[in-house]
Amino acid sequence: MNGTAFKVSELIGKAAEKLKNISETPRLDAEILLAKALGTNRFGLFTKYNEEAGDKAAELFASFLERRMNFEPVAYITNEKEFFEDTFFVDSRVLIPRPESEFIVEKAADLLKNTEKADVLDICCGSGCIGLSIKRAGGCRLTLSDISENALEVAKINAARLFPASTDISFVQSDLFSNISGKFDIITANPPYLSEKDMKNFVVKELEFEPENAFFGGKTGFEITEKILYSVHNFLKSGGYFITELGFEGSNFINKNYDGIELTEIIKDYSGINRAALFRKV
Ligand SMILES: C[S@@+](CC[C@H](N)C(=O)[O-])C[C@H]1O[C@@H](n2cnc3c(N)ncnc32)[C@H](O)[C@@H]1O
């Protein structure tokens, strides 16, 4: 593609046409990728709409487009994803943050609004998006933990970028609570929750780029969540809360009798879908 021959608007139009075959958001994908190639954001892109892109940016854009046509998610190509109030670094070591996980952040921020300096643990932290966004909203001492060393490396990158001067964020490599000590005011989790059936039905081409251990939650999809529910009370302060994201049928599996915690709310999204569950230490 010779960039000097094409205006920004033309490059977007041609790319969106191509991307129609593989993406549900072809124009948006094209805009984000071209903005990245031009070293700007989508707003900046619109101010250049009638300008020529230039050879260097057009070549870079063509390479991004090729990767996208091969189903690689936009966020892995640009290495960034917006979540809550920040932009997070992401690569194939971590799940790409999903907007539905923001319900956990909102609930935690609400619970913490009158607490001076809470202790928060985000297990299954991946990129760190949930825990770091809670810190952004409320200010807290934060522990981020994940079974994957690779994921923790990415969480460390995000912590250093978003809170460069912070000394109260710690990282623990842990199979659920196995290496966790201490007690917390709030524990959050977005554990893997796809069932065997979901893995067959929903793991489409794009998801194949994301780490499998971020998705598979056991035969019913609820096995990992259930393990957490049986032991989380040991790590909550008196009156503390646990918030977990739920899979498609997650709320059907919740049994009311976990040791030391009680279900206080099923959190729904704007379309009324059960997205998360809130438990309180009793
Ligand atoms: C659905 S992803 C969530 C990532 C991130 N919290 C987010 O919302 O984008 C699940 C994460 O759980 C981690 N994980 C899987 N099994 C685990 C286990 N047994 N103990 C701790 N973390 C685990 C994976 O490495 C992955 O980072």
C-alpha cells in the first residue's frame, strides 16, 4: 500500500471493507489500528481525516491489518485496552479486559467509599485491571495474585505505569489462596468460568489468541469459583466482602451455604444479565 497515494479516510474505508469478513466492528477496528500506526488516538485520527497517511504509517497499518485479518484481537496488536478509567498494557500473556468486569470495580468502589485505607486482594488478576481500577477509584493497599507468572509480569507493568510512585501494591504468584496470607476488606475475582460445553460453543477464532487458563473453569465452569467460595472467608476481615464475576449460568450454581460468608447481592448488568455476586463475611 503506498501511503502517499491514500488519505486517512480512504485507508479506513478500504480496511473496513476488508475487515467486514472477519470482524463485527470493522470500521472501529480500522480506526483504532490506523490511529496506532499514526501514533495518535481516534480523536487525533479524525483531525487528520483528509490528510495523506504517509508511507511509514501506511506500511505499519498494512502489517496490523494482516494480523487482524488472521483473527488476532485488536488489543494484542496495539498492546492496549481501555478499562474503567485507564488504558492497560496487554499482550498474549493475559486475558483482554472485558467491559462487563467493570461492574466489580464499581461495586468495590462503592463499598470502599467511606474507608480510609482498605486492604484489597484481586485474585486471578491477569493484567491487574480490576484491582488497579479499584485502587484508582478508592485508594487502597493492593495485592494482585495469579497462578501465572507471565500474567503477573503484565500486572507489574500496569502497576508501574499507572501508579509509578506507589509502594503499597504487592504481587503474589499463587494457586488461588495457596500462597496468600493476611486478611482483606475486599477480595475480588474474575476466575476462569467457561464450561466444557462453552469451550466448544464459544471459543471462536479470536479467543484462541488468549491464554486458555484464563477461560476454562472445569466441567461445569463453576469449579474454580466454587473452590474460592469455600475458602475465601479465611482471608476476609470481619465485615469484609468478596465479589466474583459469574459465568453464563454461574448464578444457578451458587449454593447458599458456604462457610463464613453469605450471598448479599447478585449484580446485574444494564441488560439484566447476572454478571457478578457479592458475598459478605458473617
Ligand atoms: C478470566 S481471567 C481474568 C483476568 C483479569 N482479572 C481480568 O478480569 O481481565 C482469569 C485469570 O485467572 C488466572 N488463573 C487461572 N487459574 C488460576 C488459579 N488456580 N489460581 C490463580 N489464578 C488462576 C489466569 O491465569 C487468568 O489470568
